[in-house]
Amino acid sequence: MALRALAARKSLTGLGFRNLLGARGLQTFSLPDLPYDYGALEPAISAEIMQIHHQKHHQAYITNYNKALEQLDAAISKGDASAVVKLQSAIKFNGGGHVNHSIFWNNLAPVSQGGGEAPHASLGWAIDQSFGSLDALIAKVNAEGAGLQGSGWVWLALDKELKKLVVETTANQDPLVTKGASLVPLLGIDVWEHAYYLQTFKRRNGGRNKHGRGHTKFIRCSNCGKCCPKDKAVKRVLVRNIVEQAAVRDVQEACVYEQYTLPKLYAKMQYCVSCAIHSHVVRVRSRTNRRNREPPQRFIRRRDDAPRPGAPGAGPRPAGAAAPART
């Protein structure tokens, strides 16, 4: 009977939505302050990560959440049912991001305020009863976080019905209440990449991200000294004689062994793309041939033992021919 009575209403205003939002006024949310400084959690979490995570990502969830609430209020006032249904996903995502991060900031504490200590008293006893030990809980949380596809959260929660601690996961920014009203969040772990990527430069999902680059390491360019991803660097090996060319000839002539050659010095050079192009290590090519990183023909140096035109032991230079360009 209740469902039949609700279905008989012709507008959303009759369902009480106007009283829910309009009578009390539209409530907006603001970014909460952290109970500690951005650099208070170093070296575990850097100040740069905390500041960007708090001021950029959390603020973005709040801004989009308030915008979705304003659109919802307008849709309810107009009685636009399709717009109300369409806004539910944005409210769930951004509102869940605000709720989850508000819990997340309060879960963290600097060492001066007791952060990093093992749980004790009733919480430590509950962990031992539910999981056996703290190490077993940490292993379970790590396994759940590694097995979470995409982004999401790992939660340590209290199940009020079962009266025990449980570990749950939620996708994206879904709050823990979506897994059950009896679950009370105690600890939330942000598995989104924006929570750690600036400090570790590591990817999850078996060591590979969606581009397949894996755990990207960084090297310093041999020319400018700036950091660049190792898999994006242009690598070259320079071969140099250990001594001068004249000394090499003298040693070879004085050596009792025939065809003796001195060992050479092999220097591995790694260039960023910009230095590789400007130093003529590679050149800009078309999109179809851009993966070919061989040096262009005009940049290949002449062999030291090859005679130059007009040099002693070489043929004469043709009349009117210009001097060869130095390489």
C-alpha cells in the first residue's frame, strides 16, 4: 500500500524532497582543517603529498559535492525526476570522497602525538581476538589492498551485529556504509594512487599500470643532469681510447704480440628526449617512424682511419669542390 501510494504521486515535491532540502535551506560543505601540519608525518608521508592530497584532491570532492547538491535542489524544485536520478552517482562519488577523506585525516597522527605505536588496550585485544595478531592484520590489509582492482579503500571496521573486527574494501570513493549499516569505520586506507605516487613512483596491479610501464625508475640525463624516466631515456654507448691515438700506435708497434689492441673505454650515456634532439643524438621524425632512435646519417662521425679527401694518402679533391664540413 505504501509503494502504491508513493507511485500515485505526480511530482517529486509531493514525496517530501522539497521539505528535505528546501525547508531547511541548502547545506554546503567546506574543507576541514588538518589537526597537524603538512610536514608532521615525514618521513612516512611527505609534506608535498599531504598538501596536494588535502588542498587539491579533497577540495575537488567537496566542490563537486556542493555543486551536485545545488543541482539536486534545483531538480527537486522543478520536479525533474530524470535529473535527480542522474545526479545520484555524482553525489555518491564526491560525497563519499569527502566522508572517506575526513576519516582518513583523523586516522593519521605524528609521532609526537602517538602515531606509529602499536594498538593497545581494548583495540589491541580486539585485533588479537579477530585476526590472531597485529602482523596477521597487516598481512590481510596488504593482501586486500593489492587485490583491489583500480582505486578504492581498505577499511578496518567494527561489525556491531557480529561484535568483531572485519576488513572490508570499497571501490572508488564508496563509503563503508554501502557495505552494511552495521559497519563502523575505525581505520581507512586510501588506495588511490594520488595518496602516494609523488613519493614512491610505483604502480600497483602486479607492478604494472595501464600503460605497462611497471615500476618506473628515474635516471639523470648525462647532458643537463635533470631527472627523467628510465624507460623514456635515449641510451648511447660512447667508445673511447684509454690513451691518445699516437700512443696507441707506439704501443702496438713496440708490443711483442701481433695485432695487439689496447682495451677501450665504454661510457654509457643516457639522455632525456630534449637533450637527445638538441645534441643531435636523435632527430625528430614522423609519427610512423618515431620509434627509430638510430642517429641520422649526417650525424654519424667519420672513422678515424678513413682518409679525408685531399689528405695525404687520399685522392685529390675535385677542382672547385668545397672543403668537407667538420663532423
